[in-house]
Amino acid sequence: MIHIDLNILDGDLDFNSVFEPSQLTQAQVIAQDIKHRIIESGMLTRLIKLRNNNSIAPILTELELEVEKDDRLKPGTIELFYNSDHTLSIHAETRQYNINTQAGSI
């Protein structure tokens, strides 16, 4: 299966130098889909103002399980990190492209 999608940046289309919508391919598409899945899940709002690791850990586990639902990723390769600047970083290995993809900071 070929993965091609429009690049969404900060909730809007991203345009290239000649003002055409820029495209994502392969693992970049999967990473963008994961990012949107997490945003649309509504779980991120539960992390707002939490500082206690005991309160944050269960939400991160739920987010990791949500990411695991994507069958384009290899099970067991998903790593979710809660960064010191209160952003999330996700690393996972794709099935089709056999590369490690990063969903970026959310």
C-alpha cells in the first residue's frame, strides 16, 4: 500500500515554495495519523497542569495503548515519552517500511 497525504502543520495545510499543498509519504503519513489520533482522543487535556508522575503515568499508558491500535506499527516497538517541556514524543517501528518513525512533539 502506498501512503500519501497532505501535510497538516499547526492544524492547517502546509504549502511549498510555489504555494502548492506539500505532501507526506511513507512513514511520515503514519506519524501524522498517529499524532492526529492522539489529539482527537481527548486524552491530552487530562495531562494539563499535572505534575505528579503517579497521575501522569496511567494517562501515558492509555495513550500508548491508543497508538498500539494502529496496525501499521510493529507491536511492542512503541515508546512514548513525556518530555520535561510537557510535550509528548512517540517512537515506533513501522511494519511496511521497517524504519523507526517519530510522531514528533505533541
